[in-house]
Amino acid sequence: MKKLGKVLLAILGVLLALALLLLAVRLVNGFRYPEPPALAVNLDPASYPTTVPGATVERVDLDRLQGFHLSPDTPSHDGLVVIWGGSDGGPDFARAARIAGQGYHVLSLFFFGQPGQQPILAEVPLEAFEDALRWRAEHAPGPLTVIGTSKGAELALALQARYPDIDNLVVYAPTTHTWQGLDFATEKSSWTWAGEPAPYVSFRHADPQSVTAMFAAMLLNTSVRLYEQYASALANDPDAERAAIPFKLSGHLLAFAGEDDAMWPSADAARHWGAQAPGRTEAHTYPGAGHLFGAHDGWAGGFAMGGNRAGNEAALAASDTVLDASLAAWHPAR
């Protein structure tokens, strides 16, 4: 019995040492991958400013239509720009503020997680966009440009396939397919249409090694890279073609992506959309840039975004130049 007790005590000591080592690794990695302030997302509408340089901010709270109307102090362009963020649930307010400051009416919107909306990014009804169309008819008639990033780009692309009201589309870090939603308690589509789930690519088809790598990164508190999960699920899903998003836009499309995206294959997707209607659609991809452009080192929210600070900042500056010229051409100056 004494020998057995010594063995058990030794095993317990090894387990305790491993636990302490794991804790130390997690603490160190917590300092190595701090949350970048430039990508911080605020989900409390009441805490947003009421003014930004060159524009006034008005809260929009109309059932499913949740977000802000940024009204330029000196309106100089007709029509409306609608903007969504990504899977973080934010309204991409900084981009909206920059555009409104140039004289455009902008709706900066949440598309889930607010009153009247789905609580999480799963089975979001695409028909909710009709609330924005009604608001536009009353407040800012004219050309309609829709801008989305990541899952917001997926939403925008799904809408152009169903709503000819959209004149122009701008997508950052886009996809070519509808994906499974982010309700991990049960498998659901990201979107619904006419009360039915939109066909989607399931994470069940991801290669097992990519799932193992994800859990290992979570255990060690390093930034989680999802690119291999998305890429392998898309390649392995036998019904992926059902989830492909068709191109039906009659106007112009801009697709932006980083060549070093660590989240999903957005650069390939951008090239796909850019080739749909040469002359009306174009792709801009940037080396050294990841899933999100701007002042960060390639991670956010616990996830690997890819790219490096110089590449991500350069991609933001270059894409802003292209976007500004395109918006000016699409929305006539007054």
C-alpha cells in the first residue's frame, strides 16, 4: 500500500506540475497577444457619440433596424451608404464616421444581438434588410451602396442575390458561400429566407487536424487560426455548391482582402467576385495584410487575423483610396 501511495503521489505531483506549466504558458501568451485597441468593439448603442467630425449621429431603433444614422453637416452626395461590421456584432462605426464626414448619409448597423434581432449570429432573417430599404425611401433616396466586412460581407453578398435595390456593393474579407451560423449549441445556418434556413457549409466537414489545432490554441491561450477549418470544410462538404452565393448585382462591386488572411480564404473569394463582371466588379488584394485592415499585429478577440502591422495599415490606406474614389463616382455630387 505504501508503494501504491508513493506512485499515486508522484502522479499527482506530475499532474500538478503540468497544470502549473499550462497556467504559466497561458499567462505568458495572454501578454503576448493583447487585444488591439484599434479593433475594440462596443455593443452598447447608448455609449456611442452623438457627433463625429463633420456629421451628427442619431440612434436608429426601429424593431429590426438597429444602429445609427450619421447625417453629414454638409450633405454633398445623393443616396445612402449602409454599413455592417462582422461576427463581432459591431456596426463598423469608425468606417461609417469617416464616410459620413465626406458628405454621405450613412446607416451604421448591427445585424444581430440587439432588441428585435436574433441574439446571436444564427438564422438571421435576410428580410430584415427591408426595414433599411423603407428607412432609405423616407430619409435618403438615391443610389444605395452596401458595405460589409467578413460575416457582414457574407450578409451583403446574400442580399445582392435577392434585392435588386442594391446599386453597389463593397465587401472586405468576403466569402463565396453561406456558412454555418455561430450558435455552437446547435447547428444552424447563418441566415434564413422566407422562413427557411439558407443552405450553408457546415463546420462538420473540417479536417480533424484543423479542429485539434484549434482546441490546442485555445488551451494554450494563443490566437486561434481558423483558416484551415474553413478551407477544409469548404473543400470537403459534398453539398457546398448549394451554399454558393450567386452574383446578381446589376451595379458595381469592390472586393478587398489580405493575402495573409488567417480566418478564411478571403483573397480567393475577392478574386472570384472581382471576375464576375469585368468593368463593374474588381478585386484588390494586399500582401502582408490579413483578415482585418488597420493598426494591429494580426490577432483580435482571441483569433488569428493574419498579416503584420505594416501590411494591415498599408492595406487600410490603399483600400480607403479606392473606396473614396468609387463612392464619389457612384453617388453624384450635389
